[in-house]
Amino acid sequence: MSTIIKDRFKDKVMIVTGASGGIGKAIALRAAKEGAKLVLADKKEEMGKKTLMEIKEITPNVEFLILDLKTSQNCKKVIDTAINKFGRLDILINNAGITGIPAPVHEMSEEMFRHVFDCNVMSAFHCSHFSINEMIKLGNGGVVINVSSVAGLTGFPGHSAYVTSKHALNGLTKNMALDYAKNGIRVNAINPGTTDTPMYHEALEFLNNKRKETGNKNTENGIVSGKTVSPQNRVASAEEVGDVTLFLASDEASNVTGIFMPVDGGFTAF
């Protein structure tokens, strides 16, 4: 159980995308307990409403926007909401993302490839574009955290779109860290391994259905293909990933920028 650090984010304004469940929700809940003012975004309306109710029990300083972040207009709306409501922006956590329907390149449609890339990379690009403009204008520095994946550090058989998008997100992270260090803006990526989230369970269901359909128990079209466990031999909780994310977002990590932080129980160590 994480120890809440009282007022760690007092007076800090934080945006979290993909906040209705999983890692995004875990980040938002802890950040609220630690004093952050929050603007949250997700396209999942029912889950989003439930998350908003939970956070409002902790703090009144929260807005939840139900929208799809694949468009630049919607990303701008999220950033504008933070500035209009709270007058500043300190932390952006680009957590929104999908796995899509996994397939190797020869079976992957262009539409699905673009869909995954738009959700995982372009949403982070657009949110970062508008956020960093505001951070530079305000002159207080800032933090951007991109929630990537171990799939951005290695390959996953059968996941051509997802792996490509997460490698691209890591590249974006590195370059933004270099570009904005002079502005006091730190940019890092979190690279979770297998984590107990709705997306993980959807991927497991897809894999199990694929195995039944093909009769092949070793089918590789799944997020848990190849290496299936970490040396810790367990699935991480969303809270564990959220804890590391918020450490990097905090002043405790003031000299950390441009890194890809695996939170994977040693998965990428072998």
C-alpha cells in the first residue's frame, strides 16, 4: 500500500488523459489525495463518470472531459480547460492509449495501424504541443510524462502497430526532453509491463478467443506473447505504475529528464 505524501502536489495543476480506469485512474486518485488540481479526459463516458465521483469525494478541484483525443481540437480543449479553470498548468500525463486489434504487418490494415498510431502517438503530440506552449508562456517550467510500454523497449510478436507506436512515443519523449530542458520542462516516459488494467483483460480475452478460433495454444497474436511473465512472476497493479509516474512528476525527480523508466518487474532485463 502506497504512503500518501501530503501536499506533494499542492497548488499544482495536472492533466491526466485516459483517466477513466487503469493506470490513469490510479494516477488521478493518488494525485488528488496529494493536493493536485486535476483536469481529466477520456472517451469512456460511464467509467469516466464513476471516476469523477470518486475523485470529487477527495477534492472539488477536478474537471472531467468526455472526449476522443485523436483530434487536435479535443486535445486543445483539455489544455484550455486547465488554463481557464485553474489559471496555470504544471504537469501533463499522456496516458491515453490502445492496443488495437493485434496483427503482423502483412495482416494489419492501414486503417487499424493509423488508428493505433493516432491514439498512442498523435494524442500525446497534440496534448504536448498545446501544453508546452502554455508552460513556456507561464514561465514556471513543467513536467510531461508519456505512459509508454515495455513494447516501446522491445518487440512483441503480432503487435506491429502497438510496438511501432510505443517506440515512436519513446522517441518523442527523448526529443522533447532535449528541446525543452532550457525552459525547465522535464519530459520522461514510463514503460509498464503487464499491468492489471481493463486494457490488459481485453487483450487476454482477445488472445483466448484467438486460441479457441485457431486451436493453437501458442498463437502469438496477443499482448502476453513470447515472454509471459517477469522475474517477479506476477502482474503489476495500476497503483504500482501510478506511484512511479507520480514520482517522476514530482519535485523529487527534479534532475530526471529524457529517460524511459521500465516498471515491469524485470521483464526487459532478460
